[in-house]
Amino acid sequence: MQKVRHRQADVGGLEVFFREAGRPGQPTVLLLHGFPSSSHTFRDVMPTLANVAHVIAPDLPGFGMSSSPTVDKYDYTFENLARTIETLLDQLEVERFFIYLHDFGAPVGYHLATSAPNRIRGLIVQSGNAHEDGLGEQWDGAKAYWADPTDDKRAELPDWLNFAGTRDQYLAGLPEYLRTLHPPESWHLDWERMSRPGNIDAQFALFSDYANHVARFEEIAEYHRAHQPPALVLWGRRDAYFDVDEVLAYHRALDRMDAHIYDGGHFLLETHAAECANLMRAFVLDNI
């Protein structure tokens, strides 16, 4: 069993925390977390994956143990987050890599993929949206705000940037037998880090910028068509935020795509880490 190392890097004046396992020289897997979490999401899959890969799981700026500058000191857009991660990869001398896309990690990862397609060995997608199919009616309020970002429209949005909203990312839509499988320290850790001074503004800035990710869906579709990266798609059928229809959208877009749908929610690795780790390990071995 491989040990996980916990490291920090100075990336353009930001302190970026990341977890690392496996040996440089093995195929690299970049694990990108979503909102409101951190690399803590990957704690249970990294040792298994590191048996065959060099695994890097950073905390994005504003999340986890990485720096959380205020919005006047850091441009909280997914494109800029991608630049920060690209610089980290360059510092670690990583050239080509598999990429894990979850939630907010998906727009970060797709910026990396579309800007340098030849660096991408394959996609591992877990509740990472790239098609309209996954944006069900639960996104109607967000779309209304993006189209008309006024104070009145913002007031109509649900109040999710708080402790209850953080917990709901893990538990929303789940029956009791699945809720009890989720360790509560996950959302307590997330909220402790998210409630740092100025961080709520940063998180809202990223929510607002998600509109630009949606606007890039056709560009991402062209990336899929032109490069046909091999893909492993993992999904919780009870995900309250991204509809399972998204899985079929990936199936239509990609020729080499393997999909697995589990009885889980948005944070699938909290309940199905062993199953997903074994699939990820096999996916890497099949595509090197």
C-alpha cells in the first residue's frame, strides 16, 4: 500500500497544498476536487491508485489548506484556477496526465484539456458536467441569475453558502442508509475552511463564473470530437445537483467510454471509494 505525502508549493505567490502518492515517472493522475471540498475527497482512493500511478491532488485556491486570498487579490475564475494548477504541474515536471473531473474541478480540468489536448491521457469524470443534459431544473435559478445578475435575482437564489448548504452537498437527496455512511468531518472541514475571511465572496465569484463554463460546452464538445480521450465516467444516481442524464451525454460524445452508476450521491467517493479506486486503477493500466 502506497503512502500519501502532504506537501505545499509556492505557486505565483500562493501557497498551494497538495497530496501526492506514487513515484514520479509513473503515469500521472491529477485529481481535481469540486465545491465545497478539497483534496480530502481523495484520501481513500489515492493509496490504491498510487500502486500504478503518480497521483497529485491539489487544493484549489480558496479551498482546503491552500491560500484563500480575497477577491481583490486573486481572480476567482476557473480559467485562472487552471493557470495556477498548470504552473504547479510545471513545477512538478508533469508533462502528460490523466485528469479526474468533479463538480467545480470539471471547468478547471477542461481549461487544461482544451488548451493543451496532447497532455491529456484520459478523463475520469465523476459528477463533472460538460453538457446541458446534466443541468436539470435545479439549475433554473442559477441560469436566471447568470442571464440577469442583479441584486434582485441574487436575492432569489437559495442560501447555500453556509454550514447547512455545505452539508447538503454531501447529503441532499440521500436516503437514511446512505446518509449514515458519510463521515460528518467532511463537511465540518469544508465549512471551517470556506468560512475564512472573504472566502464566501470568492465562492460566489466561482459560482458566477460557472456560467462561462456552461457557455464553453460547444468548445468542450469539439475537444471531445477532435481528440476522443478515453474516459471513465462514475456517477451517483441520487446526485441532487447533476442529473444522471449527463452520463448518456458523455456516451454519445466519446467512443472509448466506460460508465458506472452507483447508488450514491454527489460525493460518491465518500460511500464508494473502494469500487471507484479499483476502476480508476484498471482504467490507468488500460490506457498507458
